[in-house]
Amino acid sequence: MRIARNVAIVMALAFVVAFVPAGGNVAILIVTAISMAFLAAIAWALFVFSRQNQLTLAALSDGRRAILYGALGLIALLIAGSDELFSSGPGTLAWILLLAAAVTAIWRIWTEANTY
């Protein structure tokens, strides 16, 4: 019964997108709203995480803190520019390499800060 309900919901949404005037715009609106909610949830999680680890962040040297915040800023820029970077092969490769570098920097700083 649950599966039938879920299939009916998906079919109703597909009908709206396919046959209702401006249905494509409604689909874009829904995807944009979901994306905004996802990004807001990430921002909220980072805020809570930083509040819970204020002492650890304050104990970092200025250079380490700059690297940490720079890596977080790089991830934000990668998310914002993902459409442009994914439009070409070298851009996709650059996006993957930059994301890997940012995650590695965050991971190394975090493990060094929590080593006793």
C-alpha cells in the first residue's frame, strides 16, 4: 500500500511537470527550494559544530585556522561554481582535485588538533 502511494505521488508530480502550463517552472522551483533547504541545513550544522568546538578552534594557531577557514571557503566556492566547472572535462577534474585538497586540509588540521 505504501509503495502504491509513493508511486502515485511521483506520477502526480510527473503529470504536473509534463502537462500543466509552466509545469517545468514549478519543477525548477521545487528543486531550488530543496537545494536551498539542503544548503541551509549544512550551514546550520557548521554553526552548531563550531559552537560545540569553540575551545578547539581557539586553540589552533592563526595559520592553521586560516587554512581551515580557507578550505571551508573553497568548498563553498566549489558548490557555488559547480555548474560552470562541470560543463567541461578539465573543470570537472579541477573541481574534484580542489575538493579533495580542501577535505584533506580540513581532515589533517582536525586530526592534529585532536591528537593528545
